[in-house]
Amino acid sequence: MLSMSNVSASQAENYYEKDDYYTQGPTETESQGDAKWFGKGAAALGLVGAVDKPTFQKLLQGQSPQGQSLHGRRIDPAKHRAATDYTFSAPKAVSIAGLIQRDDRVIVAHDQAVKTAISVLEERYAQTRVRTEQGRQRMMTGNVVAAVFR
């Protein structure tokens, strides 16, 4: 199952702490699980490996890891959409097989399915708005910055 919600700037301030279960390392029933950076946008910003809280929070505030603005112009903080949160939930039987019965094949398959889904979102749907002489236009970017938490 997929659920999606937008994260506002006011929510972004405490986003990393919300339900904090996803920011912690693997539990004793998980074979792997640390949060990882994903996407062409992440690679372009030099984000590889484990997600760290300070960088995650800077990105939610519209800043690069070095603190530069990622926006082309000043953004009203009250209207800023910090992120979109996608939750990919496996069916209960899959979760039980992977996490309770410790079947690493199921975990690997689910992780691959999530990566594939994000790759499709990145390739087909990632876009931005730019101002042109004709007015605001949507442009496909083909890149996202994703923090993937199990």
C-alpha cells in the first residue's frame, strides 16, 4: 500500500523526531535497515550512504548540505512545502515473513520494490515550476532527493 502526504515548513521543524521509530537503527528482528540517501538529486548534492539528521533538516528547510538555498527566489515560509512523504507498506504477510520469521529474501525484495517505485517517481513525475516569459511553467527534472527509511 502507498500513502502520500505533503510536509509543510511548520511540520518540517520537528519532522525527524515525529514517531522517531524510523530514525533509529535496525531492531533485533531486522537484518539491515539504516536510512539511506537515494536519487539523482541526492547524488548531485553529494549525499551518499546513511542519512544524518542535520543534513535531513537542512533539506527540509530548502537548503543544501552546505547551507545554500535550493530555491531560485525567496520562499514564504508559511507556504513552503518542505517535502512529500511517501509510505510504502508491505502486506502484513510479507512483513511477518520478513521481520518476524527473519526471511532476508523478503526484506531484500521489499527494499528493491521501494527503490523501483522511487525510481519511477523520479523518472516520470519529478518536476518543478519555473517562471518564463509565458508565465509559470512546469518542467520535468528527472531527479529527486530521497531519504529512505525502513
